[in-house]
Amino acid sequence: MQQEPYPLSPVDEQASRLSSAFGGPPPVTVACAKHPGVMAIGRCHSCNIPICATCDFVSPGGFHLCPACALNPNPRVSAKRKKMVWWSVGLAIVALVMFGGSIAYIVSNPNDRAALQAGNIFFTGGFLLAVIGLGLGVASRDRRFKTPIAAWIGIVGNGAIVVIFLLLSIVGSLKG
């Protein structure tokens, strides 16, 4: 059974803010979650509970983990990663709609200059959303944990839209 993370004390919270402002790891001024009589030397990178030197497991990537997280074969995806994954998928869908809609609009009105300009604006907007979604999808990956299928959907979807945009831009510049 995994314990809930300990809330930071006001002193620990202030020290954490000061330390992170200078690029260092946040100091810990609480006792270890498993050994209440021993001061913690850090916090678990995954679940954020305070850990002492006995409980500290260092993963190959240099991440400090508590025993429960070090032995957990199916770690949970953090809320921050989940949010980035779903934003990536959402942006892929919106970019695809904008991208496809702009191409359909331009093709249906080939001689209308205003339609061409509006289509180009939506085409470029879809491309920018796909680039942002691709960045969020790539950022949601974590080398320590398994990448969810939804993250791959966002990465591949946004990546395909970016590649298609670049190919169409190259063909358009060579043709025009």
C-alpha cells in the first residue's frame, strides 16, 4: 500500500522555492515516511514522499525513488503528464479539422482570392497547433516509465500533420 505524500511545512516550502530558484534540488526538513525517527535526505521523484538514506533507491537515470516506487512495475502516469498527453491529442484533432477544412475550402473555391487567403490562415493555424501538440506529446514521454498509447496518438497525429504541411509547402513553392 502506497502512502500519500506528506504536505510541505512552511519552512520546507520556503526552502524548496529558494532552492529551485537557484537550480538545486529542494531540501527536505521532515522525517522519513517509513522511519519516523530519521531525517529525510530527499523526496521520491515519483510519489514525492520524504525518504532517508536507507530508503533511497537511485535509478539508472539518476532519479531518487522510495522502495515502493522502485519496485512498482506499472507506475502510474502523473497528472502533469496526463494533462500534456490529452492536450497533445486534442490539439491533433483540432489541427486536423483546421487542416482538412482549409484544404477542402481552398479546393472548392479555387478562383476566389478571399477563400484562398482564409484557407491559408486556417492551414497555417492548424500547422502551428500541430507543432505545439507535437511538442507537448514529446514532452509527455518519460524514459523511466511506459509511454501511454494516447501519447503516441498525439505524437504521431501531430507529427503527420507537420510533415504533410512541410511537404505541401515544398510542393507549392516549387510549383508556384
